[in-house]
Amino acid sequence: MKKKMAIIMFELVDESMEERNEKIVQELRNWFREDAVSIPWAKEIRGITVKEE
């Protein structure tokens, strides 16, 4: 069976540089979980990566 995945990229605000990447990942996971009711086609969060460019 075929599956679909969505890749979502955010550009974070300048203040994010002051936070640990792990904290940002956890806050994003919490945000997606809390608002999952409004995204009925989303099954689960597979992964979130925060990186500096």
C-alpha cells in the first residue's frame, strides 16, 4: 500500500538561537499533538529536526 508523507519546514525567529534545539523540537512536537484535532489527516509525528544554516 502506498503512503503519503508531508514535510513541513519552518524558518524560526531570531530568538530561537538562544534555545537548545532539543527544547525547540519538544515544543514543536507538543504544539502538533495539542492541535492534532484540527489536522484530521495527520496520523503521527515521525520526526522533527532543527538545524542551523
